[in-house]
Amino acid sequence: MEPDFWHERWHSNQIAFHQDEVNPFLRAHFGRLHTGAGASVFVPLCGKSLDMVWIADQGVGVTGVELSPRAVEAFFAERGLTPQRRTQSGFEEYVAGPYRLLCGDFFALSPALLPAPMFVYDRASLVALPQPMRRRYVVHLCSLLSPGARILLVTFEYDQAQMDGPPFAVSDVEVRAHYDEGFEIERLAREDVIEREPRFRERGLSALTESTWLLTRRP
Ligand SMILES: C[S@@+](CC[C@H](N)C(=O)[O-])C[C@H]1O[C@@H](n2cnc3c(N)ncnc32)[C@H](O)[C@@H]1O
């Protein structure tokens, strides 16, 4: 998916991926990230997700990266926050309260802009990308992380022949292929969610499972 695809989605308000409620897997498993005081959670491809609000309510900071200025500005406006803005290494940085959102291309992020994140929340980020981009995404994400870093990852599995992505189906095998080399991998949950996701049934799916993973970077 190229940037124009996402800009057009935000421009035309075709943002069905945006949830009006906090993701239940985040609520259930956030504790497994073991964030401590002063921690910050990195949210790649963050959109204007309410999950960031819930994470901040746990007493930690949130750093997101998002292509669309519309999404970033809507996130702050919907919270009644007026962020401070500055340009940094090609990104527009918006900061208010516990939130620091970098507007720009995830693939252009450098460690200088994002000092080694220890905690990552990935919902609708890896699965938003087609297969060749997913490999690039994982390689780039890993280049930003330090040993011991933990990722809470949410993935979807379904028959890709029944529906075009995004979101794309990401199998267990694929998760392990991406992360096996450098991470301890623990699956925290796997649930059949087709009943509570009618929009996917309307798009042709007969079955849909959602998995939550805890990935811990080996030293
Ligand atoms: C499927 S949405 C998910 C958003 C959010 N994670 C959520 O749960 O609502 C994917 C988001 O990633 C953004 N995006 C796509 N490619 C990106 C990139 N290369 N760099 C930064 N953001 C990107 C899109 O604009 C879109 O808001």
C-alpha cells in the first residue's frame, strides 16, 4: 500500500479500521508488556487510535508514527488538545500531554528520532501491509528496537481468497518467520471473531480469527 492509498482513505473518511472502542486484546494483555514508570509505548502506523488514549491512561507515554496529517490532527482535536508542533528530520512532530505523534513515513524513521523503544503496540499495522512490505516493515521495526524490547502484536487470519486486504491475513507461520530469529514468541490469545466483526462477513469472509502475540527481543 503506497502513501497515496492511505491519504485517500483519510481524505474520504474510509477508515473502517478505526475502532470506536479500545481493543479488548490490548486491555487483556497490556500488562504483559511490563511497562514501568516513565515508560513510553511506540505505536507504529497509529492512525487516530483510541488505544493510544487507553495506553496513556495506564500512566505511560505514547509515541506514534502516522503518514496522514488528517489522522494526527483529528487525534488531538478529538481529545481537545492543542499540540506543540515542530519539524524534525522530515517529520512533523506533534506533542501534547503524554502523546508524541510523528507525522511521516514509518520507513524513514531513524533511531535518532525514536530513541530505542522498549515497548511496541502493533494493532492493524503489520496486517495493514501487503506481503512484500510486511517483511520490510519488520526489518525496519527491528532496526529501531533494543534487546529486551517487547511487542504486543495483534494479527488476523482468514482465507485470503475470500477477501482482498487490508487488513491482510498473517498466518502463525508468517509471524514466526518474521520474528523467530530475534525474538521469544508467545501466543497470548487466539479467538474466532467473525461474529463481532460483521463488516468482514459483508466483505465475504466465512471465518476470521484474531491472535495476540507477545514478542520479546533476545539479548
Ligand atoms: C489500518 S490503519 C490502522 C491504524 C491504527 N493502528 C488503528 O488501530 O486504528 C493503518 C494506518 O497506517 C498508516 N500508514 C500506512 N503506511 C504508513 C507508513 N509507511 N508510515 C506511517 N503510517 C502509515 C495509515 O495512514 C493508516 O492510518
